[in-house]
Amino acid sequence: MINSALFVVLSYALMGAMGVIGAPLLMREAWTRAWMKLYIRLAFGLARALVGLRVEVRGTVPMGRVLIAAKHQSLLDVLALYRALPEARFVMKRELLWTPVFGLFARRTGAVPIDRRPGSGAVRQLVTAFGEVGGQAVIYPQGTRVAPGVDAPYKRGAVALYEALGLPVVLVATNAGHYWPRRGVRRYPGTAVIEFLPEPIPPGGDPAAVGETLRTRIEAASARLSQEAATEGRPPP
């Protein structure tokens, strides 16, 4: 617990320091991206040194313009995806824009904040934002962090974006929540996995079928990774 708390303190202190030092890099997106990936590499190094937590990325990382539909269990899977993808553009709730350092750098690298209130036109916001840019549009179909083993519905946003953009969908599973829970400061040793699943869903599919395929494949793969975590003694938090 002491090492976990030390990691949290040091990783946020590092974020603040690098945010201030790297402020001039905000002039260019590519510089900002490189600086953020350096922070993630250093933060993961701290996690490995202090709590024995490693991060493994499996599968083929997409390089082109695609839609990424990912399981979201903790901040760890966000950081791992950002580091792995060449040009990630995350869908994020608008309130995160006001997070010190993080919000400013996220906006500069093309993150898309949305208003999730009913009637706000969230899907229209996403289509407009992603319609003209390159990179990988990352959306969390459940809309929030969901702890391992918890059943939560998949929202329509991912399928609506799939329909509107006409892009293939790459699915991503994880067991990150076993090692870096969505709440609290405790971190656990072991290997957290982020897995890009094979056989992306091609564009032009039936929306209802795509939604069901997306849900079943992500959940099945994440359950399999949870079993791997269990072999390391990491029960659901």
C-alpha cells in the first residue's frame, strides 16, 4: 500500500512537472503527442519499479484511419492505448477538459469532448469532429469505466459512429482493472494486458448485428484476460 501511494504521488507530480516544462510543445500536435508518450513511458517505469506492475500490448496495432471500440476499466488502459496507437483521438466527457494539465494536452492532441446530456446531440458532435481528421478514433462503448466482472450495458454511440464514418472497427479487450482499479490508490503487481483483437469489423455492416458482435467479442476476450489475471492471484477488485 505504501508503494502504491508513493507511485500515485510521484506519477501525478511527474505529470505536473512535465506539463509545465512541455507547455511550449503545445504549438504542434506531433510534439505534444511525443511528450505525452514520454510521460506514459516514465509513469509505467515507476509502476514497474515501485509495485511490480507491467503493461503488455498484444495483437496488431492499427496504423491507419479506423474506429477503435475498447473495454474501459481504469486509467491504465487509456494510457496504454494512447502510447500504443500512432495517432489516437479519444472520445472523452467534457468535464475532463478542466483537469489540470491532462485536459489541456488531451485537447491539443485531438481528443473530442462531448456533452452526454440527453438531447445534446453527442453523436453529431463526434461525427463532425472525426469526419475530417486522420488517426484512430477511440470510443468506449460502455461510456465509462466498468470494473472486471461487472455487467454494464453498451451504449449506441460506438455503432452510430461506425455507421456515420464508414470505417472499420478494431476491438480492444483488457484486464487492466485487476491491477489498477477504477477507484482508490492501491496498485497490484503482475502483467496488465491490452489486446487488439483480430479481424476488424468491416464497414457497411448491419448496425444491430455489429452492436451485438462488438459486445460479445469484447466481453469474451476481456473475460479470458480476467482469467489470466486470476492465475496471478488478482481477483476482481
